[in-house]
Amino acid sequence: MLKKISAIAVVSFALAGCATTPVVTSQTVIVAGVGPVEVERLDVDVVAVHPADRIVVVRQGRQTWPVAVPETLGDLQNLKAGDKVEVRRAEGAVLSAKRARKGAKPNIVYTEMVADSSFQNLPEKFVVRTLTVTAKFESYDPATNIVSYVGPAGPRTRIVSDPEIQNDARLLKRGDMVELTFAEAFHFQKS
């Protein structure tokens, strides 16, 4: 019996190690226009650092993606490939949803810093900014106002609270490449 349980445990741990999406832990904060939102915490490895562009490429499992680190979060000179970092972020309300240009690939573009009170009760110093995610559209559920998509960091869902954006989301079809813009609270630190 013990051998069977051990074999099941080994298979379970092996499958967990092969996860294709990032492992995320979370904490709840209140976001204006959305309500309670989870602050995601991702423990990742640094793959590459581009200090001049303020870009850090990170990896968790097989998934890699670029992270734009705002200047207010410090100098990137002491960061190198192989370092462990903690990324914490909370997504705010969707600000726009539209079809992407033909041939667009999954991507994340950080467009500007935002100075407002959208995010309340953040656990420590976070930077608030907007970002546009180019992703594959999965669905929009008008009953819950939740949009589902697959972007560079894997599958995600967001609440769409603005009625005009809800109408835009209804026009999107599964498989469309879309651009979703939303606010984000962000924190990045070496572990």
C-alpha cells in the first residue's frame, strides 16, 4: 500500500513540475470600479536583464515573458540572469477591448504611469500604471461580465465593468487576437 501511495505522490509532484502556466499565490485588495481583487504573487527566475530598456525577462517553468520595471522601483544594475525575484501585481478594471491588428502576436505593452486612487489597501509600495495585452480572445460572459483570454503569461480572466466596453467585448469572437487595456498595480523585488 505504501508503495502505491509513494508512486502516486511521485507522479503528482512530477506533473506539478510540468505546469505550463505560472504558479500564482494571492491576497485580496479593493479596486475602484471592480471591487475585491487578488494581488498575484509570482516567484520567478531572471532569464535576461536589459537595464537601458528597463526590461527583465523572467521564467517560471517553461513560460517566459518580459516585465517592464518602472524606474521608481530601483536600479536594475544589481540584477542578473539566474536571480530569483518576486513579482506582485493586481489588475484593475478593463479600460478598453478591441481587435488587434492583423498578424499581431501575444504581447504586453506598458503605456503610461497612472496617478490615481484606483487601488486601495495595497500592502506596500506599488506602482500603478496602464498596460495593453495582445492576447487570444476566449470568451465574454455577459451574465458575469468576465472576459477570458490567453496572453503571454497564460490564461487570464478580467471583469469588465464599463457598459461601453461590455458592448465592445460582445462583438469579439473566440480565437480573435485582441488588445485589452487595463490598470495594474505592480511591485518587483529581488528575493
